[in-house]
Amino acid sequence: MATQATADEAGPVFISIRQKLSTTLRPAELSIVNDSWQHRHHAAMRAQGGSNGETHFSINVVSEAFEGKTTIQRHRMIYDILAEELQQGLHSLSLKTKTPVELQKQSQTATPS
């Protein structure tokens, strides 16, 4: 499992997201990117305490926990796992959720034989 972060990105929200998703979903792959810098000028972000720089994240996660679940169910799982962070100022998640089988099928179609 791999997570992406520079020293500047690995703030308390990033660390909490990584820990909770890793523990709960036991992902084969996990990529978390802090996209907050792209939204820091928005009035809503300044008003809700967006100054901590951790309000928007892109998350790609591959987990067997998603097996048999729809995309909406997978996203709800993640929102439930991160409910505390969402209550405390996390504003937006861009989610890509796959099972290991789906990732394998995708990579097979992306690289022709």
C-alpha cells in the first residue's frame, strides 16, 4: 500500500484520513492528495477555518471491502469513516474507489497484448 504526501501535505487531517482508511479498509492501494491549495481563496473555505490548509482531498483507494458494493455505497463507506473530519472542516473529497479485480481488469484493457 502506498500513500502520497510531501512533508507539507502530511498535516493532522491527512494523517487521520490515512490512518482511518488504512485501518478500516485495509487497502491494497491508497493515494491521498491534498488539493486544498486550489480552493484556499474561496470565501467559504476562509469562513469555515480553511486556514489549516486541509479542506479538499483526492483519494484513490483499492480495497476488497468494496466487493459487491455500488460506487455510491463505497463513497458512503468512506464518508462514514471520515465523519469526524467532515464535521471539523473537511469540505470536499474526490473519490475513486475500486476492488483489486476491477483495477486488474482496468490495467489489462489499458495495456493491449
